[in-house]
Amino acid sequence: MPTYAIGDVQGCHRTLTKLLLRIEFDPSKDRLWLVGDLVNRGPRSLETLRWARQHDASITTVLGNHDLHLLACAAGLRKPKQNDTLEPTLTAPDAPELLDWLRRQPFLYREDGFVMVHAGLLPAWTLADAETHAAALALAFRGPQYADVLTAVYSKTPLDQAEATPDWRSLANVFTRIRMCTRDGEPLYEYSGPPDRAPRGHIPWFQFPRRRHDDVTLLFGHWAALGLHLEPGIAALDSACVWGGPMTAVRLPDLAVFQEPNAE
């Protein structure tokens, strides 16, 4: 009854199917953890979402930035970008059911010494902090104020009465977009290239010397330019499948690596 964690799928459903064959995934007894960004840029987002919802009992996924972008486009808060591949999903007859399923997924999942998020955590957060923030954000996405919360996530202006209102935008950005941070632990969201070319004075969030959540192994994706990166306590799994690279799975708990060449 193995568990596998898989990097960003981003609509590369054909490659995902071949990777599942490679690891001999059996949904009746095996489990999959997906690090988010199920959709967009790849050609088969609709098939990916349908597959994920169908196998809900055997998979755990967290929300990524492209997943949130899909939800925002469906709500009319954003327009699809030129390179997006979301139209078939947005216009599918079962889109309401798929999107409702998607928005109910968590932002963080923790089990047996492993923590899965899409992008990362603020170095200053303890695990208790991260779990509290992720739970509040997920509850807001599932609740009756979902439209208001999604609007706040994509708002470019500060919320009124910010002292009394959770900063949903900042929280969502950390969980779904962080890559680099300053030496003071503040996030940098604009840079997406490899770590060794980052602006001076910035380091990957997970290499922050005073990170407060180093007693677990953190599984994440989001950073295609980083690629597959394994070090003690860290497993970065976005191996850039949507850009022509392989799709990566690691087996828990030993982190054995399995990869499938891009088949899209």
C-alpha cells in the first residue's frame, strides 16, 4: 500500500497516465499526493480534473497558483492569459462540479513526518503557524463567503479594516507562489528563474538559515527552474513536465524517484 507524491501535472494528463503505469498505481490500495497545479499550460486540464475528482478517495492534492487562477477565471475575476489552456475546462458541461471540487482542496497536508504544500512556507512560520493559516484559508474557500475571499486573494488594493480581516491575499501567495525570500525572510514573488541567478540578497525560502519548520520533510512543486531537488527535509518535485521535462514521482517514505518523459 505505497504512497507516491507527484510534481506539478499542469494538464499533462497523458504523461501522468504513463507515470501511474510506471509505478503500478492501484487506486484500490495505493495513495497519491499531488503538489498542486493540476491544470493549465498543458493540453489536458479537463481530463486531469475529471480524473482527480473520480479518484478523490485515493488522492490528496493541495491548491496551486494555476488552480487558483482557474477558479478566478471561472468567477470572472481574471481573464485567461495568452498561453493558458483553460477554455475546455471553463466551458465543460461538468465545470461547476469540477470547480466546486477543486476549491474544496486544502492548501497544506501533513502526515507521518511529511508536509505537502504547492510552493512553500514563510521561514518565520512554525508548522503550527502554517497549519493554522492553511486551515483558515481552506475553510474560507469552502464557506459561503468564497466569492469574497477569492476576490480578496486577487485584489491589488489593501482590504478595508485589514486589522480585523485575515489577509487572504498574503496567505494564498505564500502557499502557492513563494520561491525566494530576502535575508530577512520576506518573500520575493516576481522571480521564477534558477536560484543561482536570483537577485542579490535573495535565497530559496527553504535554505533560510533560521527556518522554523525543519523537523519534517517538506514536499512541494511550483518551481520548474529549480527542477527535481532533494536534500534532507526537502523534496522539490516540479521537474518542468509542462515545458518538456519529465514528470516526477517519489515514493514515501524513502523518496525513491520515478520519472516519466513528457508524452504530450
